[in-house]
Amino acid sequence: MSQPVTTNPLIIMLINMTVVFLVLMALGVVINFIHYIDPTKPKAAPKEEAPAAPASVAEPEPVAAAPVEEGISPEVVAVIAAAVASMGYGADSVRAIRPLERNNWKNSGRQAIQSRG
């Protein structure tokens, strides 16, 4: 059997960390190379002249009123509708606006009481 080169833990740690970081850098180079030669990237189309003035910005279509559960203010409905419209969805994407039923705190309290007894 051969003798270890060193038994100093600090030198062993430095060698191991050097190997790990060299492997990580090599993986980074491979990833960048793959991005450079990516065959799935669409081919660059010949550049055309940009239009002189951009077309007018399309006005967002008004969002139709979705069925609203009582207790939700019209302001909250307007904010939700604006958020849905800003994500590019139409008025027909909203089916209903209702609060989620959350019983986590209630169930947690019940479980704590039952575990004490």
C-alpha cells in the first residue's frame, strides 16, 4: 500500500475545493458553448427597416363583469380585472371572482387543542 501524500486537512480541503471549482468552470464553458451553437435557435431573418412611427397603442378591451360573490368591493374587482387584462387575457378568461376559503389557522388551532388532550 502507498502512503498518503499529506495528512494535513487544510491542504486536502484546498485540493478538493480547487477540483470542484475547476469542474464548475468547465461546465460553465460547456454551457456557453452549447448556447453558442444551439441548433434550436431560430435563424436570424434579414433586417428590415423599422417603421417610421410606431402604430397607435391598442386600447385594452373592457373587461365584462364576472360573477362576483357578495362582500367583494367593486374596487377589488376592478383591480383584478385590470391585472388579468394586463397579462394579455381577454374578458372571457375570467369565470368568477371569489375569495378562497382558508381554514389553515382554524385547523391548526383545532389540532393544537386535540394534541394537548
